[in-house]
Amino acid sequence: MQRLTKQIEQKDKMNDQLIKENIELAKQVEVLIKEVARLNQINGMDSTNSGLPTSQTPIQKKKHVPNSRSNSEKSKGGQLGHKKHKLEKFDDQEINAYEEHKAVECPHCLGTVEKIADGKTKDEFDYEVVLVKKRHCFPVYQCTNCHKKIHTPIPVRLKEENQYGPHVQAMALTFMNEGNVSINKTQEMIKGFTFGEIVPSEGYLAKLQQRAARTLAAFSEEMRKHLLTQSLIHWDDTVIMVNQHRACLRFYGDEHLALYKEHMQKNKEGVVEDQLLTLLNEKTTVMHDHLTMNYSEEFSYTNVEFNVHLLRDLRSCVDNTQHRWADDLAQLIGDTHKKRKQLIADGVDGFSFLETDAFFIKLDECWLLGDKENKKTITFITQRKNGLCSIV
């Protein structure tokens, strides 16, 4: 009897041990499932769920254009009461061309017709390209007093026997700089607009860019000085290709002006060379998309970051960690942005004290929850007896 009791006790202990091992294995499986999900999220990162720039999207993936808009309960298309945007009818004094559409015969009996009223009118807005082949004349005069000959001065822009006029140059510069059109395509577009008559060479277009840049040097310097006086400045940079080499195009500006600087490398040395950010003080706010360079001790301005990039990083955090604090903070930012737009539409120039206080209370709650969840994540390390280690 005692032997049977001992056997039962031993089996109970074995069952308890198996249950503990099964529980431990279940925890390990759960940890591994989470780790696989996290790694899959990292592998699937793109510009929609991380701070990865659109330009660095892997070749095998489709590029996503950043869009912070979310679905609403409203139907698609124009909303009820939305004013229709259309071209208004011209005033009579604006009309500079007429076309009368005449009827030749009666559509019913094919008889002859005669006009009895002007009928309806419809306006059309269009343009025509008119080729201008202008010849400038510079007469020679003679003074009636001293009898010396006087030659009319020839402007520097007309030094050649024939040259492209200011409108052709303006069109080319607009294509290349406003439309970011390549030089060879700019050549083809001008050729198409002018019915094959004007075909500037690629070399001419390249030199035109250089000449325009030299002419704008003084203006660019004035713009730099103007930006130094502003309370809020935006800046960003992007990688461009110059002669098949990676280079940097940097933007500085406000709501109305844009100053561009180019560098062959995307680094802090170029920012220092631009002599703008380094001259700002703590009274200036600089907005950017989480460029860590801005937090260097070399700069003393106040940093703020774009909401769209913050929301993208928070979305990535939720995908990779399943932390609730990041989701709550993203919701807080989104709701506050919607409220701000509504206040602006209502003519209100700021949040009330209570609204601001409520925002910071919720923000502190997100920080506290985030601190708790992050500490739990960092310390949650499971060590198995066989030497395998999984970290969430």
C-alpha cells in the first residue's frame, strides 16, 4: 500500500513538472511568435510605417507617397454645400477674339436659313504660341554741332549675331527649376512648343543655368539674411544625382520663401558652410523631420518636428512593439491637429488655457505609460535551459 502511495506521489510530481514545462514552453512559443512578428515588421518597413525616406524604398517594393489623411464617415467627392469651382464668364471688355458658329442649312428640311438673333454665347480661355523673329536696329547718328558720329549702344544680351530672347530663357529656366525637368527633356519640350523652330542645345541650357545662378547670387544672400530674422524656419535636404554622383540639395525657408543650397555631400559641414542655422539663437524655432544633426551643441535654436514624421515613427513603434502608449500619443496628436484646423476655420487664433492644459495632461499620461511599457520590454528576457535566448 505504501509503495502504491509513493508511486502515485511520484506520478503527481511528474505531472506537476510536465505542467510547469508545458507552461514554460507555451511562454517560449508566445515569445517566439512575437519576435517573428517583430522581425517581419522590420523587414516590411517602408516610408509608411517608419522614418525611412521614400527615396530609400527597396527596389522590390512600391513607393508610397506620404499621406497623413485618414478615412472619415463622409462620402467621396464634393460635400453638400461645397462651392463649385469653375471659370467665370469674361467681362465684355476682356474679349479679344470672336468666332461665330454659322448654320448652313435647316437640319429639318435642308432649306436656307437667315440669322434673326445673336443667341447664346460661350467663352473659352486658351493661349497661342507666337514665334517672334525680331531684328534690333542700332542707327548711327551725327552731332549737328561737333559733327561726331554717335553709335547707339548695343546691350550685352545682344552681343551675338542672333540669340535666344528673354521669353525662351524664362521658359527653359522654369522647366528646369520649377518643374525639375532634365536638360534634354527641356530641349524637347521647347522644340514641341515652338513647332520645331527653337531647339536650344543642351550646352546652352547648362550655361543658362550657370548664368542665372550668378545673377541670383545677390538675391540669395538677401534671402539668407531675411531668414535669419524670422521666428520660424523650415529646413530639409534630399539626395540628388550630379554627373552620376550622389549630391545634396538643401532647402531653407518659411511660408513664403524658399532658399536652396547645393553640396556634393550630405553632411554637417555643408550646413555650417551655408551660414544660416549656425547663426540662429534660442529665439528662433526650426522645424524639420527629425534630423538628429539639429540637436548638436553647435546649434542653439529651438527644435520642432513635423507631425507627419512623428506619426509615422509612432506607427512604426506600435507595429514593432505593440505598445499602447505610442498608439495613444498618435491619437492625441491627430485629434489635436483636427481641433486646430477647426479653430482656424472658426477664426480662433489659439487654444484656450483649459484645452492646452488638458493636452499636456494627456501627454504626460502617454509618457508615463511609455516609460512603464519600455521598462517592461527591456527587462523581459526569457532564458531557456538549452541555451536559447529570446528578447522582445
